[in-house]
Amino acid sequence: MKINKVLSVFVMSLLLVMGFSPVVFAKTTSLNYANFPPAPTFPCIQMERWKTQVEERTHGAVAINTFPGGTLLGAKDMMDGVINGQADIGCICMAYQPGRFTTTNATSLPLGIPDAKTGSLVLLDLYNKYQPRAFEKVKVLTMFVSAPANIMSKYPVKTLSDLKGLDLRASGGAAQILKSWGANQIGMPMSATPEALQKGVVNGLFSSLEVMKDLKFAEICRNVTMTNTVIYPFAVIMNKNKWNALPEDVKKIMDGLVREQSAWTGEYMDNHVEESINWSKQTYDINVINLSDAEKTEWDNKLAPIIENWIDDANKKNLPGDQIVTDIKNLIKTHR
Ligand code: 3IO
């Protein structure tokens, strides 16, 4: 009897030491998550939210180390940096490499995505339908979009002639639109824009308005022209080998977050834009310009060729351009 008890305690201890008890000996997986813009901006806010959710839901079995502000990878190195394993996870803005992400960048055509929540779900559904080859070397953890872009400028822009030759910063689909309106479009990631504005390299930008508060652009850009034309699409991607090495239960938790995170980020963005506009009015008395109906029609008319050009380009790449545009239009109706 006694020898049996001693033996069983011995066997139990051995099992524990060998790691059969996940509660006592759970190994912590640490993952590095790179982001390009400063910590107060929405791509980093959603990163911290995802980190918290993953750490909670895995009961600490996974730890996420976040690197905002380009401290691990910059905007343009993000995709390849994650593929090469310089970071385990990264947040990319697809507009910074428009030729690389043709299918998903179709969401930044002027097709009338009304808000970030709708746009985020449209983008995710489009990605799931087409499974573009651009993402075959990574695992997609979520996708989301910015709120529709408006013009933030040192000078008031009320007409197309006010816009003519004005040095404004934008990328990807938004850049095409600015050019069509006759602005002097200058391409650079959001992360380079504070310095460019400060130095006068640009006189404004074309993006979503929450940066008026988050990056304090309201201090320099006292004028906003409402256009609500185009979103910027984003993806959070993970190194494929790192993903494959994760325990199944962790994969399941992350897969369960893909859509939830997309909707959460879109909703956060839409609410935060409102907050930013109010803050900018109160703090810097900014001038919000709404285009007259006649002016708006003129601006819209300039955009018609953009969609046709994108379809031609997609077809040349053997992508079903017409179908992708039709799908986006239908997905907007589904999600709005
Ligand atoms: C964006 C990118 C980084 C931080 C905040 C942001 N708000 C809107 C965007 C969209 C974008 O990528 C851009 O370059 O305007």
C-alpha cells in the first residue's frame, strides 16, 4: 500500500516535469507585432486591442510584443519584413504598394464605401472570395479600412481651381483621385506626413479626419473640405512559418478574431472621426467646407475614368476586373 503511494506520487511528479500538465508548465509563445505609424493612431489602437484579446483568450499562453511608430519595420518594408521573419506580425497599408495588391486595392476605387465599418467588412469578404496571390506567403489575421478621405489643407479648398497645383499628400487609390482633380499629388506613407507638413514639403493631405486629432494635423491644416470619396485598405499579416507552428487552440482563437477585429476597428474609426472633428473645431476653430451641389457634380465627373482604367489594368493582369468591381458594389449594399 505504502509503496504504491510512493510510486504514484513519483509517477505524477514525473508527468508534471515532462510537461503533461498544461496548467503548470504552459510555455509562453511570444510574438513581435510591427506597426508603422505612431502609437495614438488607429492602426496602433486596433493592434493593442488585438493584443489584449489574444492574451486574455489564450490565458497568457501567447504574449504579443507591440512595436508602434516603425520601431521594428517601416511602412514600405512591412510586407516583405513579415514574409522574411523580421517581425512575426505586421500591419500594412495596401495603398503604399498599389501594384502589389491589385484585387484588394479595388476597394479604394471611388465606388461609394460610406464608412469604415462597412468598408472593413467589404474588404474582408472580397479577400475571402478571391484569396489573392499577393497574400499567399502570409497568414491574414484581419483586414480593415480607414474612414472615407477628405482634404486637410493649410488653404481653403472650395473649388477645383483652388485645388489646382496644390501640393497634397496621398497614396494609392486616393492619390489617383487627387490627381484627377488636378492637385499636385505627392506620394508618401502617413508615417512620413507629419514631417513633410512641418517642413512645408506638402500643404495638406487627403485621408481620414481622425489624424487631425491623433497626429495634431489640425494645428497646421485649419481647413477641411468634405469629399468622403475613398478609403485606404489595411491588412494585418503573420509570418507563415510562425503561424504554422502555433498550437491548434491558439490558431482557433486568432481565426475567431479575424472578422470581429475587422468590425471593431471599423466602428472605432467611424466614432473616432466624429470625435476628431469636434476636437479640431473646439481646439483650432477649423473651417469645414462642404462643396456646393454643382461643384460636387463637377468633382464626381472627373472620377469616372478611374474605375475603367483600373478594370483595364486588372484584366491585363488576368484578374476579373468587372466582376471584382461588381462584387464590391454588391458587398457595400450587403454591409451598409
Ligand atoms: C492612416 C495611416 C496611418 C495612421 C493613421 C491613418 N489614418 C488614415 C490612414 C490611411 C493611410 O494609410 C494614409 O496613408 O492616409
